[in-house]
Amino acid sequence: MASRQFATFEVAEQLFGVEVDTVQEVLSYSEYTPVPLAPPAVGGLFNLRGQVIAAVDLRVQLGLPRQTLAGPKMNVILRGDGEPVSLLVDRIGEVVDLDDDAFEPPPDTLSGHTRELVVGTFKLDGRLMLALDVTQAVDTYRATT
Amino acid sequence: MEDLGEIVGEFLMESHENLDQIDRDLVALEQEPGSRDLISRIFRAIHTIKGTSGFLAFGRLETLAHAGESLLSRLRDGVQPVTPTTITTLLATIDGVRNLLEAIEQNNSEEGVDVESIITAVHAQMAAPTSDAPAAPATPAAEADKPEPLQEVPARPAPEPVEDQRRPLGEMLVESGAAEPADVGSALQSQLEGDERKLGTILLEEGKAQPAAVSEALQNQAPKRSVADSAIRVDVDLLDTLMNMVGELVLARNQLVRGVMETGDSGLVRSAQRLGMITSELQEGIMKTRMQPIEHIWSKLPRVIRDLSQSLGKKVELVMEGKETELDRSLLEAVKDPLTHLVRNAVDHGIEEEARRIAAGKSPEGTLTLRAYHEGGHVAVEVADDGAGMDVNRIAEKAVEKGLLRAEQVPGMDKREIMAMVFQPGFSTAAKVTNVSGRGVGMDVVKTNIERIGGAVSVDSTLGEGTVWRLNIPLTLAIVQALTVDCGEQRYVIPQIAVLELVYIDGNSTKVEYASGAPVYRLRGKLLPLVRLDRTLGLEVGGDKGVYIMVLQADGRRFGLVVDRVLNTEEVVVKALNSRFKDIGLYSGATILGDGKVGLILDVSQLARRSHLTAEGDRENTLGTSRATAGATNGERLLITAVGERRVAIPLDTVTRLEEFPRSRIEQAGSREVVQYRGQILPLMRLSHVLGAYSDAEEGDTVSVVVYSEGGRSVALVVDRIVDIAENSTTARRDVEEDGLVGTAVIQQRVTELLDVRRAILAADPNFYREMTADELVEA
């Protein structure tokens, strides 16, 4: 039985997951530099050991209001295409092993912004985890158009 | 075996370099077929490749190199003339060698490369009847030993002395006329007969040659210290790593220095300063290791142009200017392909066919000029042709046709903007599609590649006269001098190169004014258009009081950027900004500031464009400030004088002469002090009086004056001392409202007042100019 590992995190009480090998690291950071005139989904920039990383506000991507960037925020740093990019999330969950048969396509009732970001649903004990399309999730021009 | 791998690696690297040189030399040889120097050089290079490949048992490579060498030796010996065909054959041979080297590099084997057909072609060349004409009598003998059977496994290259490396001393002495052939002959003879002395010694001792001439010949004889002895090869990755580490070191230093300054411990401050200096030097050194002359990428172009122009049946002369201009290695790499593309494009589409050129009254041979030069922190690289040029109207039509522009937009665009359409994806003006360029891809790729490294590309063209493609490339990606400023809650970074001066607006003596809603500032009597950074960034707009104006210059425009606070200058390490922010266009990059936060680097030319400076106001602006511009790029030259305790700077270009007058020569004319000067009466003006400075230097026997001329009249400004001449960099300047002063600046670590000469004179005596006319004073 094929299984995949997912790193999970919460945004607005919903559990999301991305495949572990797309994640570079997870860390909490509190100083962000806003980028005026950038798409609203860009939370800001921060310094990761000398590297400038863009933090994408997953709330905005999901059609929710922006996070206030005061105080430490959790970042899921994805390797990205060529350069790392971070997803701002509310809480970090654990890494889960999921069998492929726990997977189902997103329910038809799921619509709007979230539907575009989600590739499928995993049935966990007691709750559902939405698997994110990593490329879509960090595409900051998507939500604005 | 591993050792052998290393040897092979070195051989490959060395051979590639040699091949590039051969390429260049062959193309040059075609231009001057009689050059024995070139032939010898090519011969030696091929010989080296042949020798090493034999040693490393690359049989096919050796055979091929040998064939090339044989043909070359015939050229060298004059058995066969140099013709374009032979050059083509030799170039093909070089390509064959190159392919073999690549195969060896990739598969460690020589298989899969067609060598035989090249060798056949070389043979055909050698057998060609061209050889019978020029050197008929010598042919039989030469023919007999030269074209050796090629398929026979060539003998290991005998350690034959590579010619020209060490010429016989006697020969050199005879050549330079320092010794008679007969004397050298007899000296050699006595050596043969057992004389153990060296040739030079024999000649000297028998008085047949001058010691100086012999020692000179000996020096020339010693093989020149080759580059290989004074340089080592360094892995580029290693340099890149070092560069990154230095970048981090600069950041760490900035943080440390800031922290130490706060503690105020003088010992620590000294150490930190020392660390700072060492870091700067280290950084500079490492940057230098990465600088390479642009020649490195140009060197491949003569070959490209030759092949291309030949296949198109055009004649193109290549001119290179400024090939020693240095660029960071990584930038060179990035520029290589776009440049090649532009060159190919220029030969393919720019330069016309011979017939068309003649019809247009041009010389049949087209000229392609490559030009590189430094310009204000950038390197400009131009590819200019004297070809057909591009038709602006045609470009506009085409852009409309392709849906890149709307027809009604066109009339509102200037030539430069329309020309820039050729960089749009999917745009191509080429009438026919060739295998060279013109497939509608290319120019947009050029633009993307150049912009990726923080450069810019533009084109200018005159129909019928030619086209100039211009790449503007930053000198180095890595580190720039920058000013940090505050705007709103955030800190931004502005490259110092763009900053001319700073003005503090207190709202009283200096203030922002509005010309029908557009903010302006009167800078020394000229209106400076202002751009509010907060408004441009879409932030909350603040007030006009207690702010700073940064006078910036970009794209030939001058404007003032209003920011809340100017903090300090700092060296920042430029980090490329994620492509998602490219479209915003206002940021050229990001950096890590001293406090570890990310700071955005503002793109000044984009700000200028955003500022909606109209084309009209633009021109006026540029005209009006052309002198200021010149001053800005080179730094305004100032004459620093001492007046009492104060330092006063006078723009050097307003100064006619510096003089010393004995005090006794000062005479009184009415209420004014004057001196007789060059047969005329020169009024004196004491700067200490004008500026209300207390001057205690009255006791001296002489007075120092600065002679100032304007509108045909002169006045001598009396100062206590001439201190120095300095370049005014763009260090912080503040306007002060005091008669006769432009403002203050920090020059050579001292606060210096900048004198407005005209106003100073008027302040002292409002009627001065008028009176002068009346009194018929100096008519300089």
C-alpha cells in the first residue's frame, strides 16, 4: 500500500497538508517587511539566515482577511521553484503518514478560493485534511485576478 | 587513474582556451594572410594539443590535430597560400578538435565524432593545385616530406624543441647587429672544438661584442615568464562561495559596528573600525578576483560574425572598443548569450546585402561596432551597426497588428517607447525567417536576461543609418553603497549613486510649494519636481514639514524624493527580489539591514517614471541642470577656503584665478578696497565681512584672493587661506537660510559652507554690478 507523508498545519481552524518533501523547514518569525503595492497575498519579507524570503499569507489566498503581522507567526517554508517561499499559517500540526486510500478528490460542495488551492481530501481520525496544491498556494497573483 | 583524470581535466581546460585563441587568430589571419607571427602562433597551439593528446593516448584527436598541423606547416613554409577556403578548412578542423574534446569531457571517449571527413577535407586542401604556382621550385622537396601518411599511428611527439622558445644567442646578436656573423661562426667553431665557454662569453672575451648587447640578448632569449607562472586557476564555485561569505561578513560587520557604537567603549570601537576596514578591503579584493575584461566574451564574436556573414554573403567589419572594460564574472556569463544574439541579429537583419548597401551609397562592407565603457556605476555595452536601421512607423504598425498596442496609443508615444516594442514577446520585424534569427523569439529573451541581472536594454535606430543596441549592466551584483531612509513605518534603501544631495525641509525657510497641485521645491532658484515616496508606495501621506528631499538623478531626469528621515549610508548586499515583485517595478532588490530586517531597495529610474514627469518638463529639466548633472556624475569640484573659523567652499568652475596680493597694494577707491591687477582695477570683497565671520588673520603681509568673473566682470574675494580643492560627493547637505550661502555639506569630514558667489556679492552690495558698470571697473 503506497503511503505519503504530509506536513500539516492549521489556517482558520481548517487542517491543511503539503507533502513533506516540498517543505524546507518550519519556523516562527516575528519581523516582516511589508512590500507596498505588492499583491495582498504577500504578507511581507523576512530574513532567513541571510536569504530574503517572501511570506505568502495563506489566509488571503483562501479568501479571508489578512493576518496582522504583529508578533511571531509560523512559517512553513517551501522549497519552491528555484527559491524558497513561505506560507504564513496559524498553527503547525504534526507530520502524518497517509495511505493513498484515505485520499478523495475535493468534495463537490467545496467552492471558491479554497477549491482552487486544494487537490484532495484526506480522511484522518476525527477530522479532514485538505491537501494543498503547493504551486497554486504560493501564486500571489492568483487571488487578485 | 585519478591523477590521470586530473591531467585530462587540465588538458581540456587548457585546450579550450587555446582553441578560442586559434579561432581568433585564424580569423585575423584571413585579414592579413601574410602574417607569419599568426601562423606560427596557431601552429604552436595546435602542436601543443597534438603533443598532449598523443601523451594521453587520444589517438583520433592526435590524428586530427596532426592533419591541421600539416596544413599549417605548408602555409608557414609558403608552399601554399592562405585563402578563405584554407581558413574555412582550418576552422572546421578546430571545430572537430573542439567536438572531440567535448566528447572526451562527457563520455571520456573519442567516439561519435566525425573526424575522417575533416581529415579528408584537409587532405584535399593540401593536394589542391594552388600549391604549384607560388613556390614551384621548392615544391618537390617539401612535397616529399610534408604530407606524411596520416593514418599511420603517429609517433609520440618527439621532444623537438618548440621553436621560438629559445633562439640561439648568436642568431639574435647577428640580427640586432651586435656581432658579425663571421665572429659568431668562429666562436661556434671553437665551441665545437672543445671550448667550454659559453658563446656570449667567447664573444665578449674576444671583444667581438658589447657586454650590454649580449646581456640584452640574453634577457630576450630567456623565455618570457608566462601567465601560467604568475597566475593560478581557481574554481569559480570557490570564488562564488567566498563572495557569498564576504557578503555575510559585511552584514555581520554592520550589525557589530552598530552594536559597538551603542556601547561607546572606545577600545571596542577601535577594534570594530579596524574590522570594518579589513572587511572592506577583503571585499574589494574578492570582488576584483571576479572581475574579467569583457574581451572574454567578445573573443568568440569575430568567429561568429565571420561564419554568419559568409553564409549570408555579406561583408562585415568588426570594430571593438573598450574590450578591457571589466565586469563581474557572473555578469559576464549572463551577458554572453544576449550579446551574441544581438550581434547575430545585427549581421542578419541590421547590415544589408552588398548590393543594397552600394545602392544606398554606403561602402559595400558593413561595420559592426562593439563598444564597452563605464558610465556612472554601470557598464554600457553597445552593439552598433551601420545597416538599414529600423522604421519607427513600421514597428508601430506591427505592434498594433500583433495586438501589442492599440492604434490610438501610438500618437502619444515617443520614438524610444515605440522602439522598445521590439523587446515584446512575439514581436519580429524581420521580413523573412532565417535560421539565424527573426523567428519572433530573441529580443524578449535578451531583455529578460539582462533585466534578470539588474540591467536594462534599449535600442535606438535611424532609418537608413543603422541601429544601436545598448545594454546597461551593473558593475557588480553584489554590494552597493546606499542611503537608508525612513518613510512611514518602514525603512527603504536608495543606491547612493543616484543621490545628488539632501535638503531638509523645516517648513519655514525651506518649504515645499505647489504648482497647481504638483509639489515642487526651489533648489537654488530652479524648480525641482517632487515625488512623495509615501504617496508613490500607496501609504498614508504625511505632511510637508520636517521632511527630507533627496535630490535624485536617473535616466537623465532630476527630481526630489520626499522621505520622512534620512538615516545613514551603508554598504548593502543586494539580494535579488523574488520574481513575483518584478511587476511592481519600484524595487530593484532587497537587502538585509544592519538590524537583520529586510529592506527594499528602491529603483530610482522607475520612481522617476512614476513621478509623471512629462516629456516637456523633462527636457527643460535636463537642459536647466546640465551643469549640475555634469557635476553630479563626477562630483562637483570645490575650492575650499578658510574664513576665520569657518570653511567656505566655492564652486571651482566659477573661479578664474587664485592670487596673493601684498597688503601694501590694496588701495582705496571710494568706500571700496581695490587692487591694480593686470592693468585694471579689481574690486576686493572680504568674505569675512559678507558672511559676518570674525577673521583674525588681518596681520599677514599678503592677502589670498579668489578671482571670480562673471559677465565680463571680475571681483576678488578675500579669504584667509586657500585650503584645498575637493570633489563634493553626495554627502548630506542641508540648506541654510543665510545670505550668500547655498547650504552646508560635510566635505573631508568637516562641515563646510557652500558659497553662492553671485548672491554673496549682491548681499554685500546690492548695487555692485550696476555700480561696476558706472565706475568702469574691470572689464576682464
